[in-house]
Amino acid sequence: MNKKETRMPFADIMPLITESFRQGLTATIPVAGNSMWPLFSHKRDCAVLSPVDGDLRRGDVPLYRRPDGKYVLHRIIRVTKDEYVFTGDAQTQLERLPKTCVVAVMTAFVRKGKTVDCCNKWYRFYSHSWMLVRPLRPLLIWLAKSLIKIKKR
């Protein structure tokens, strides 16, 4: 039996997410794209989102809206008075945007079918370690992908 996939622009889903927050619920969304690899794999994993309650910190993963209207889930690597500096886990380039662009924050995620809370000590270790090695990410990602190819042979 084939799964049918329905695709909707994320902007059409945001009112549902906002309403779930008003009701005190979280929202679980599938992850699309590879910018947060190795944490997330495209269409395999999900992010559990909650409303933002106060200022976010370095290492948090918010859902934010770019000026072009696109919604993105990336990690905060720096916080200033008026803005957050973001990057994906598989990226090295930085994106600076005002704090007002954040619409939700990831409080847990579902990876390979297991739910992990963002307060989990192993996840926090991964998060902080991965931010520290940002300049080395291209090399580390290349090595990891090479090892995966060798393992699949």
C-alpha cells in the first residue's frame, strides 16, 4: 500500500500551530531538508514545537520566519540585544535576524521513532559540542558521509 503525500505551504499550517499553542498544546512537524543533519534526516524526523516563553539561549532551535516568508528550523549560535544568529547543523554560514522573527521553539524531537526532550543531557552535549566545531563541520560531514557510503557497500 502506497502512502499518499499531501503537501501544503507551511504558511497555511501556521494558523493551526498558533491555535494549538493557544490551547496549551505543542505541535509536531516533520523535518524537511538536510540543513540540520546529522541531528535530523529529511522526512524521517519531527520537531516538537512550543510557544516561545521569554528570550531564547545559545543552542536553542527555534522555528523562525525569514523576510521572504520561508519558515526555517535552525540552531541559535549567538544572542545579541536585538537579534539571534542562526545556522543549520550541516552549515557554516550565519544568518542574523531580529528576535521578532521567531514563532516557536523546539522543546523535543522525534528521531528514528524515539522522542528526545531538549533538556536531555546527551542532546545538550551534542548541541554544545556541535556548535564548538562549526569551523570543522564541512570536513566532519564529508567524513561521516564517506563512512556511511563505505558501510552501505
